[in-house]
Amino acid sequence: MLRTLAAITLVIFLISPCGNASAQIAPTAVELSAYRGLHAAASHGSAEAIRHLAREGAELNGRDSNGRTPLHVAVFQGHAAAAKALIEAGADAHVLDRQHYDAVTIAVVRDDIPTLKALLTSGASAKLVTSVYNGTVLIAAAHLGHDGIVRELALAGAPLDHVNNLGWTALIEAVILGDGGPRYIETVRLLVEAGADRGITDRNGVMPLQHAQARGYAGMAAILQSAAANR
């Protein structure tokens, strides 16, 4: 048990915002000021400039030094209209940057519902496997307790039971990487109501309910127990 907890603690450190191994890397102020063309238009959120440059034949999927396309930049800056304009002009919504993140995952991690909706309604997918952990946007949202995002992703058909290369589903991550607070409780409720499989265990054979009980997360445990009783 102690070995298991130690392993989980190490993983939490690696995937936390301060762990450089997997963190998303937004453009720096220096990079933003140096952008030209579509990257600059995206950084400023200018949908009109994006449409003009696209008509002039600008490279829609051009990359900066970190592999970010104009779409990545627009999403990092929270410019929903610019992101929509780029996709409508033909930008590939599923390109990954050097950290293996797509535009949807970037919006999810930012807890940016308007930009997420703009991406999804423009044709971006909620089903891609991204990140160095071979996860999904739903796993990322659950890990962070972004309950509103989880609701949107479930409606968009995001895979509920994908298991990443750590052996965890979205439901497991919401429990073991969360703090048991209101947003994580709501995340668990949304996942269960959407149909997430509560019986999928981690690599040690531990189910989400057992993790919740071990951590004293009574709200989560109640949801998981109630769902089991109503099967």
C-alpha cells in the first residue's frame, strides 16, 4: 500500500503545473511580440485579419519554434472567435504541438468553455488521444476538476472509459488527483451520470469507490455507492 501511494505521489508531481515533463507551454511575451502573419492575428484575436490572410494564401498550419500553429496560439490566448475563424478557413484542429497537445486540450486545461464550444462546433474532436500520457481531453478535465468542461465533453461524445498509460480513467483521476472538493464531486457525478464505468480499476486493482473511501471523500463515495446500488 505504501509503495502504491508513493507511486501515485510521484505521478502527481510529474503532471502538476510545476512539473515540466508534460506541462502545456503557452507562448511567452517575447514570442507573442515576435509573431507575424497568422500567428500575430491569432495572438490578437483578430478574426477579420485571419480571414483576410487566409484568402491571401497564408499557411494556416504554420508552426512556431514550439510547434504551435496559429490555432494553438488563439486558444492559448482565449480568443474563441479567432479559433473559429481559423478552423472555418481550413486550419487543422487536430495538430499537436511539441508537448503533444491539440487545441481542444489546451482549451480544456485553461477551463475555457467558450473557446471549447467554438472548437467543437467548428468540427474539432473531443476524442483524440494526446499528451505524453496517451490521455484524452476528458481525462485532463477530470484531473483538474473542470466540471463545466466535463459536461461539455460528455455531450460531445468524449470517450468515457479511455485508460491512459498510467492505467487511469477520467473517473479514477477525478478521485485520486482531486481534492475532494465541490468541483471534483460534481465531476464525478457528471461522469457517472454520463455512463462512465465505475468498475474499471487502476493497475493495482483498486476501484474509484475504494480510492474515494480511502481518502475520506464522502461526497464522491456517496455518488459512486448510489450508482452501484441503482444498477
